[in-house]
Amino acid sequence: MTAPDSTVSTVKVLFVCLGNICRSPSAEGMFRKYVVDAGLESRFEIDSAGTLDYHAGERADRRSEHAAQRRGIDISKHRARQIEPLDFERYDYILAMDKSNLANLERLCPAAHRHKLALMMSFAPTFGDEVPDPYYGDSAAFENVLDMLEKACRNFLTHIVEKQLLSSLKA
Ligand code: 4NP
């Protein structure tokens, strides 16, 4: 077994939506799956949070759990939590599912960390600018969330890998 290279720092990613029971746990689970499939698990810390505390402690919405499961993604261990001040220091990338989440994060985030905030769909802009809230929607709304997240998660991982590769070439 190869020992992890302690000189290589991890990339810390936080996905954020409103309730942390539908979109952001799905993004977390999907991104983690791509990272694991790429053999890069030791290089990432991945989590999700909501701007609301209303669902704190709950597991993901069953409709999200089932939709994710149909794509081979297990989010059954997820427990919702609200974003907290330390998250802005801790994470390198804080990706909001929609513009309202982003506006809330911008209000809460210290100026020194605001460059970490972005819209999730900024990594796949041809597929839309926001991941729509599926909570009051039908099963197609949950499938649409996953379709959008697939594009954005793939591109986001490629973006990070290319960026890390470039910086290692410059080092
Ligand atoms: P999420 O979906 O932000 O994707 O987790 C929602 C979950 C709960 C509510 C709204 C959106 N809610 O109003 O309780």
C-alpha cells in the first residue's frame, strides 16, 4: 500500500443549497462518486450544507435518495446541517445551487473568503445557471437536478485536476 503523500494538501469542497436535503447532498454524493472513481479520494474533503437550519439532523429527502440510488450513488448516510462561520475559512470552494443561496452566502461570508463562492452551474453554463429547487416538484424535477449536477460535477472535477496539475508543473 502506498502511503498518502502528506506534502500534498487536500482540496476542500462544500456544496450549498437551502435545506441541505435535496440538491446539495445530491451534489456531494455525485461529486464524491466521481472523485472515488478517479482514485482521488485522499485528495479531497467534500461536504454539503444548507443556508437554513430547518431540516438540520434529517436525512436527505427520500425522493433525492431514491433518484441518486438509481444512478449508483448512496446518500443514505447524509444528515443535514446548516452552514456555519468556520465553513468559510475551512473550504476552498463553496458552490451554491442557485442565485438566492449565493446571495445568502455572500451576505454571511467574510470579504477575505468571498472569492471561494460560486454558482454550481458556472461549471456547466450551457445547461443553465441555477439548479432548480425540486422540493415542491415531481420526480422529473429530481431527475433534472441529477442531470444538471452530472454535467457540473464532471466539469468541476476536470477544472480542479487541471488547476492542480498546472500548479504542480509550476512548482
Ligand atoms: P434543497 O431543497 O434546498 O435542495 O435541500 C429544499 C428543501 C426544503 C425546503 C426547500 C427546498 N423547504 O422549504 O423546507
